[in-house]
Amino acid sequence: MKQLVELFEKKSRLVIGLMSGTSVDGIDAAIAEIEGSGTGMKMRQIDFITVPFPEGFKELVIRNSLTGTSDVADIARLNFLIAQLYADAVRRLCNHAGVKTQDVDLIGSHGQTIHHLPRAERMFGKDVSATLQIGDPSVLAKLTGIATVGDFRVGDIALGGQGAPLVPYFDYILFRSNEKSRSLLNIGGISNITYLPKGCGTQDVLAFDTGPGNMIVDRLMKKMFNKDFDEGGAIAIAGTIQGDMIDWLMTDTFVRMAPPKSTGRERYGDPFVTSLLEKYGGRRIEDIIATVSEFTAVSVYTNYLLFLKTKGGIDELFVSGGGAHNRYILDSLRNHFGGVSVAAAEDIGVSSDAKEALCFAVLANELVSGNPANLPSVTGASKETLIGKICLP
Ligand SMILES: Nc1ncnc2c1ncn2[C@@H]1O[C@H](COP(=O)(O)OP(=O)(O)O)[C@@H](O)[C@H]1O
Ligand SMILES: [Mg+2]
């Protein structure tokens, strides 16, 4: 346990953060020097890479994320395989950054979510909620020789929370302001927003998933063009929004559901795309992509109107995640948000691609510093708690 004590006592740590989201596009790996913890923390990003997943991997993960197409033997193997791919990503990142793996103090690994069931169901007399991130942190610790924190979400769920979103703690520490009310919007497979009213304390932070990010568009692009995504939003830009279709999309119950709320592929995956195409499959594909991209932007804005504007609104919106590269979505957000300044996360001093990976480096650092990092006002958990499991090499 000497190892653990040394780790706890360090004032400054070299930490790697690993994130692979619901888009299943690849592993985002960031390395940062982190000094101190909590609101006094200072973080310096050293390097960031994305390691794409191998061909066919995304389909295998998606198949194993849904009831009806999943296979328990696949899931058991994926739990190890993903950790092996993460370990390769750690080695590549260290090479790229010119850092020796033995100098890295800690890894924070989100894992690959394959199922997220925040709503409790009654089973054998117990209310049971669940979330499952695979890519076992213990396997990762053994393969890299680096202490690894993983499974950040389960502790919050155990206390009645959604286990999500977890990024708001990071947003609060790094981006709160006494002068401006800010929101940070991450557009991954799913979109989620953090609200930091000016002068906020942790109890004032709000954050929740707003609905789809790129997930539906990605799936349509695969089906129609055998492409992984709509590069730069070019297809959407060539299309015209279909009024009846957007009205139908906006009947989606998640969008208007009051927070706390979180969602995933269970809601916006293949079955959603199938029912969309059954109804509107006859339209021009560019028009379908434009309308579904508009759905992403308008669902963000609707959530803002319903749940954040009423609390005082924002002066600035900073966008991160792969969706920040989609010009159609950004332009549409700018239109909807009118007088609010809409910019990429770079404008607030963090790489929009690296942000989530950095967040999990920071959350790992918070755990070994003994700081609770869930926000009960955000997740709905009964109290603040330490989040994550520490696995030693
Ligand atoms: N150049 C780009 N143009 C348009 N969309 C992009 C671009 N790069 C990435 N994306 C979108 O972002 C997604 C990945 O975003 P990411 O933030 O990694 O999400 P996740 O956390 O779900 O993995 C891709 O699947 C794609 O839809
Ligand atoms: Mg990704």
C-alpha cells in the first residue's frame, strides 16, 4: 500500500484521461500536469491524441449495447479487449508526448458505456437503476503499470443519482465566472449542457443531457452513404428543414423532460432511426440529414428555454465534442441563441476535442485527493460522494 500512500501525498501529478463516448468513434487520450485539487486545482494540458477504433469495432459495440442483439460472451470479451485498446492508446500517447509511462502517476478512464438505465425498476423488492461501462480499469492498470481510476458513475447511481453528467464538476472548477453566466455544451453521440450562473456555488450548477448529439445523423450517414459522419455538416447544409418532420421529432418526450435526466443509445439508437425512416424515408436524404441536425440544435435550445433561461439565462455558450466541427449545427445554435455569444471551447482555454478526456484525468485526481466530485444538484444523488474505483498495477 506504500504505492497508494505516495500517490495520495503527491502535490502535483502527471495524469492521463481516457474517454470513448457513445459515438464509439475512437479513444480520446489526454495527458496533463495537475497541481492541487478542488477549486484550487491547476491543470496544464501536455498532449492529446485520438486513436480511432479498428474497422468493424463500432458495429460490434453497438450490437452489444442493445437488448435483443447483445451477447454475453461478446460483452465479457469486450470488457477485456477495450482495456487492451486503451492500454495501446496510453502507450501511443506517452510516445507522442515524449513522456515515459513509468513517470505517469495516474489514469482516469471513463470506459465504454454499453448500457445506461438511470430510471429505477422494481426487481425482487428492490428499486434497481444501472449503468455499465466496460474496459476494465484493473486490466488497464495491469497492462500499463499505472494506477487507474475507472467506474466513475456507479457510486452516484448507488445514491439515487443518474450517474451523469459528470463533466459539470470539471466545468465548475475551471470555467465559473463572477462576471458572466456561462453554459458549456458538449455535442458527442448525445448532447449535454452545463449551466454556470455568474458567481455560482456548486449547489447552483445545473447540467443534463438535452437529447441527441450526432448519434442519429451518424447512423443515417452510415446507412445512406457508408460514411461515419457528416463531415463539417456539409450534407445538412445542402438540405432543407422539413417542417412536419421537425414537429414530429420534437414530440420526443426526453427533450421536454425536467432534469435531472440522462440518456444514450437506448433512446436514440437504431430503433429510433428505423421509426424515423419508416415515416420520412421517402424524403431527399440531404433534407433528412438537415432536419435531424436541426433536431440536435433545437432540442438544445428548447432545453435552454425551459430549464435555464428561467433561471436567468446565459451570456456565453461554449461548444465542445465532435459536433463542434459541424458547421450546420453551430450556425443553427447561433441563430436560435440570438444575442448569446456562441463559441468553440477553445475560446475558454480548453481544446474542444480533449475536454472530456481531460475531465476524467481531473476526476481521477479528485478521487485520490479525497474530494467528492459528483454534484447532487446535477445528478439527483442523495449526497456528495467520492466517485471512481482505484485499481493498482
Ligand atoms: N469534422 C467533423 N465534422 C462533423 N462532425 C464531426 C467531425 N468530427 C467529429 N464529428 C462528430 O463527432 C462525433 C464524435 O464526437 P465525440 O465528441 O468523440 O463523441 P463521443 O463522446 O460520443 O465519442 C463523430 O461521430 C461525428 O459525428
Ligand atoms: Mg468519441
